[in-house]
Amino acid sequence: MFGRLSIATFAYHDVTDRPAETGFQRPAAVPYKMPVAAFRQHLDAIAAAPYRPALITDIDLTRGGRYLLLSVDDGARSALVAAEELSRRGWRAHFFITTGRLGSPGFLDAAAVRALHAAGHIVGSHSHTHPDIFRELSDAAMRAEWAESVARLSEITGAPCVAASVPGGDMSDSVRRTAAEAGLRYLFTSDPTLTPRRKDGCWQLGRYCPKVGTDAQYIGRLARFEAWRGAMFVRRLKEITRRALPGVYRAYVRYMTDEQAG
């Protein structure tokens, strides 16, 4: 057993051959709408690694070891396709739901969320309305986003909602603190890091977000706990650019998240 705790998490979004029929219809979503065949290739590459996908609630985060997790963001209708592919392998994952979209075209309804929970997956929050730069919200707005989403998911599943992923994946102390205040114990970002950190009673975990063109062999390397340093370097370069040019970044986000532009 490895002495240091390392958790490799993959964050998928839409798994679909009909991208116009599921999930967010905005430019930012297009690179993450993965064809089913490509998703299967990724799962094959993960299966070839020595670690089977686990659930965060089954891991003792105070001890060492290597673990691999899978997650699916947004709560799009295609989440059921991803769940079906996982069930063929006997794998479970973390499905993070944008509760404000429940029952709307292209997204899951409450019955589908209950089915994911009944199948043994973790159903978690992806906020209520999916604010595009979550960390720039006021603390009050963050609390409202988490509280509404957590309450809705708990009502649907009949179980506490203890995990969430941050829309856009960007963290701040306020994001983590308000999540903890809402009762969330695990908060997933889009930083491709392996080492969980605990603060304010909440564990912060990184993830790698595959895109349509992400090579399955690269996924296999990551699943073997290789190449994470390079992935983090790329993420850090993007973050430096965002912080150096905040106005440009906000304008870019406005365009990329415009449903009419999709």
C-alpha cells in the first residue's frame, strides 16, 4: 500500500452521439460532449490500470493509498448513458446535478436522479443554477446556491447530499467555506491534483476533465498515476492568464456560456 494518499479523479460531462439533444447548449459545452465510443475507449484504458473506480465515501482520507474516482457533471440527460456504460463494468461514480435544470429539456428529471441513487452512485450538487464564475459570487449567493441544491437533492433521494463539484471548477476560500456550511463534506474542483486537502470541515479534491479529443492512451497514463504534473502545469498557465486579464476572461466566459451562441 502506498504511504501517501493520492486520488485520481476524472470529470466527464455529456456522453452522447446526439449533442444537440442533451445538456447545456453553449459553446463552452461542445468540447466536453464525448461520443459514446470514445467514452468506452476511455473506460477500457482505465480498466487496464491497476485501480478500480471507488466512491469518495468509501475512502478513509486520513490514511494513505491510491484511489481512482469517476464523476459526471451537469445532470444532463446523457448521464444515463454514462451510467449504463459504467454498470456494464460494475462501476459506480459521482453524478453532480445542476438542480435548477431538473426536468428541463436535455436534463434529468427527479425520477432519473432517484434511479442513479438507487443504482449505488453518489448523487451530488453542481450548484442550483450553475453560475459561470462561481468564485466571484457573494458569500450570500454561494450559500443560496448550495443550500437550494442540497435541499432539493436530499428531498429527491431521501439521503443527505454530502458531495459537490464547483461549476467551472475554480476554487476560493469562500467557495469551500460556504459549501461546508451547507453540509457538504467533499468538494471537487477542476484542478488536476492528486492530493486532497481538508479545511473548514470540507475535503477539496482535484479532477482531470477529459475533452472530446482526449486520447484514451493519455487517460490510461493518468489512471496509472502518471502525467498529472504536466496536466497541472497546463491548468496553472490558464489560471495565470485568467488572473492577469480578468476583464477579457469575463467577456470570454459570457460568450462561451451564451445559450444562444451554442
